[in-house]
Amino acid sequence: MANPVEQADVRRYAPGPEMAGGLGAWASRFTHRNARFIFPAPAFLVVALIIVYPVIYTGWMSLQEWFASSLTAPKFIGLSNYQKILLGDPRFQHAFFLTIWFTVIAVSAETALGLGMALLFNREFWGRGLVRTLSILPMMATPTAIALVFVMMYHPTLGVMNYLVSLVGLPLFKWTYSSASALYALALVDVWEWTPLIMLIALAGLAALPKEPYESARIDGASAFQCFYLITLPLLRPTLVVAILFRAIDALKTFDIIFVMTQGGPSNASETINILLFNQAFSYFNMGYASSMAVALFAIVMGASLILMKVRRVGW
Amino acid sequence: MVDRQTKALLWKIAFYAAVVVVMLPTVFVFYWMISLSLKPQVEATAFPPHFFWFSVTLKGYADVFAKNPFLLYTWNSLVVARGCTLLAKLVGLPCAQWRQRGLALAILVARIIPGISYLIPWYILFRNLKMVDTYQALILTHLVVGLPIVIWVMIGFFEDIPGELREAAMIDGCTDYGAFWRVAVPLVKPGVVATGILSFIFSWNNFLFSVILAGRNTRTLPIAVFNMIGYEEINWGPLAAAATMITLPVVILTLIIQRHIVTGLTFGAVKG
């Protein structure tokens, strides 16, 4: 923003708005004075229509029982849906556990691998640009297409993954085709897609670290491991927490790859809250109950974000 | 005792070996997608798999077009992604210029809200308006993924423009509106292009909203490919061909704007 004096000068000397008369001039004067409200107005409108309205509607719908029928109106049932979520629905509790577990294993693997890769790549070397470019591709590629490729790679008898596993001498897996391993196989896809994001964020963080602590540590005779553990990690922590925050938010909401690859199966082994909620809403048209689950999922994601933001400020 | 030069060379070799090993999974999945799309049926499902030497055929690609209205789906994806991008720019750029922190914050919260919680009200709303299976419904809803990127990344770009430039334009007789679109926006063109491409990609990739709100006439590529899984079973050529064709435009666009992608994905929190 320009300071007020400058703005006043502009008004006095500008031949346009302030001097001229008539309706058009009045309009442009009005626009000028209220520009900071008028310019963002369309965005406000769009946000109100496609974000605020649905959020309020979901909250209201979560208090109703309604099967998306035009013949019967929604029935107000208060907090019963939430009571059911908290106490009476083992399937939701199962989904809740799976969602958290999926996020924990995927994001911790991504953080460990991403940080390791960032440390490896944090130097000048021939091909650095190429590595960066290649790293970006998995996170931008269409998730549906990637999921499809993994469906073919995970095929228990014809897939390349089992061939690679057998080369190393491990027993064969059934990947997404068995309820014991489905969630882990899906987490592996997530790790493949998103480890590069943590790597790139960590790399940006590493580049911004000051040099002095390392120099004095070297003079004091610190080992490479001590440098990493006592200098790099604490200094990098804020950056790393931001990366984890972004990943955790998205991992809790993972939908595409799970829906394409297993649709929650086999026998609910990968039915996270998102998938359960989708089926409740669009297979059973149980709109009220699905809405209350949506609110619950939002609370979970919000809770996780708040915890992580707190971790960013407080010490270890 | 190994002398210093040999030691340095060994380190270098070990380092590059590590780089190759680390990057191998990334490259392999894409390589496998393309190679499956080019293999004839027998070789695609051969076990042990043929890694490097296989006969090349374009039958998979031909099948995709023969069995599905794939061009229509591509057109649908293009219309929706382009529409979403244009609208996001039209609405988002003025908003980013007049940094409305409140709205920007609301949009960040929107990033946290699970996409599926918008979907139930949208579905009911668009069903009542008879707008399910229209481009308008898809474009509007895809704004939820497209608009935040434009607003958040562009705030950073507009902050770098000195306010005097706009004032100068207005002394020369520009209105606020003119000064914005004719002076400020061209100055941040690289940012506009980058965020435009980002929101295009996000819309192009979107599965969740389209799977419910797209119908027979407006089905976009991700949904079309998802539907193919059921039909094709282990006829992998066409599946891999379709996957390759969806991914290709994204890869090209990604290469154009790769500098801005981390900034975009983290909403400007991390300058990539």
C-alpha cells in the first residue's frame, strides 16, 4: 500500500477520476475509493458459493437423517449421528484406525526417506537439475493413472513387483489383493508419489542453513553424525514440520489411489474414513450420516494440523 | 594405502551409484507404464517380465480409441481444466492483488477441509438444479482445487511490484481496473503462467469431484480410465496406453513450470 500522502497527491494531479463530473466519473471514483473491496468481491462470491455454503450445509445435514430422496424430507435427529460415530459404529472405528495408521506409516516413511535423499542431494553435482525434475514428476502425474500402473505391477502372478521380490529372495506378496497387506501396498504408492515433496522442501531448508555452526563444530572436532544430529536436525526442524504438516493433511484425506486400486477392500482392509464416507453417501445415499462423518474427518485433519503446528513452536 | 585421488574417485563413484539407486523407483514406474503400453498382450503379461527387449506395437493405443470415445473424454478434460483455470485467474488475480488476508486464510482452511465434505452438498444442489453432468458444475467445483493455488502463490508475486508503477499508470489516466489488468498483471506474467498451469494440472488430475458430478457426456479422462479397469481385466496394453496418454500432458506442463511447483504445492510456504 502506498502511504496516504502519496495517494492524496495522485488524486490531486490525476486528470481522471476526481476532476471530471457525471455518472461515469462518479462510478470510477467509487471504484477507486473502494477498490480493496470491489476487486476481491468476485472471489468472495465464488468462495461463498463453492466453499462456505457446502460447509454450512454439511454441518446442518449432519444433524439430519435423509436418504437423498425427493419424496421424504430430511428428518432432524440432533446429535444422534455423532453419537453413532463415537459409540455405536465398529465400521467407523475400524476406518478411523486405518486412516490414522495409513497416515502414520506413509508420512513417517516419506519423512525418513525424503530427509535422507535431501542430505544426499545437498551438494553441487552433475545431474542435480535432472534429479530435481524427475522428483517432481511422481507428485504431479495423474493419481488415477499411477494407481492403474500399480494395479498392474502389484498383480500377484503376472506383476513385475512379485518378480522383483523373488529376485531378492523374499517370499511373494499378494499386495493389494490380500487383506493383510493391502493397506501397506497402498501406503507404498503414497510413499512413491510424495517422498519427493518432503525431499524438495528439506533441500530448500538445507540450502538456507547458516554455515557458521558447522565451521565452529568442525573446529571443536564434532563428527559428521554429531553435526547432523546436533546442528542440522534442530535447525531444519521448522521446515521439516511444515513438510510433514502438508503431507499429513493430504495423507489423512487420501482418496484417489485407494478408491481406484481397492475401493476399500479386500473385506474392508483398506476402508479409510474417506472411502467409507464416500460409499455411505453415494452407494447407500445415507446423506445425514455421511455428512456427520465428513465433519468428523475434518475434525481429525484439523486436530492433526493443530498438533503439528504446536510441535513447530515447542522444543522437542 | 589408497592415495587421495583414488579415494576421491571411489567416493564419487559411490555417490553417483547412490543417486542412481535412489532415483530408480521413480524412473522405473514411468518406464514400466510406457513399456506396458507398447507391448503386445502376450508380452505384457509374460512372467518373468521382459524388461528391455520386447516387440513394440501400437495396438494398445489403437484399442483405447476403438473401444472408447477417448477423444470426447480428452475434450471434456480440456474444457473443464481450461475453464477452471480461466475462471480461477479472472477471480483470483484481483483478489491476490488486494491481499485480503481474511479470505486468503479462509481458503487455507478450505485446503484442510476434506474434498468429500463439499461433494455431498454439491451433489444435492446440482441435482436439484439439473446440473449434474454439465461442464458448468465441473468447472465451478474444480475451482476448489484451482483457485487457492492462484490466490496464494500470486500474493507473493504481487508483493514484489512497487506500488508507484500503478500510481504512475493512474496519473496517465488509467482507471484502477485498467491499471490492474494492463500494468500489474503483465508484470507478474511468469507467476500467472505458472499458477495457471498448476491449476490446470490439478483440475486435469481431479478424480473425486468428477466421479460424482460428471456423467455420460462430460466424463473426464481420470474417470474414463477408472471405468476401463473393470472392462479390460488383464488386457494391459490399452490400460497402460490410456494411463500414458493422461500423464503425458501433465509431464510436459510440469517440465515448463518446474521451478514453481514446490511453492505451489505448499501454498507459498516454501520457496522451491
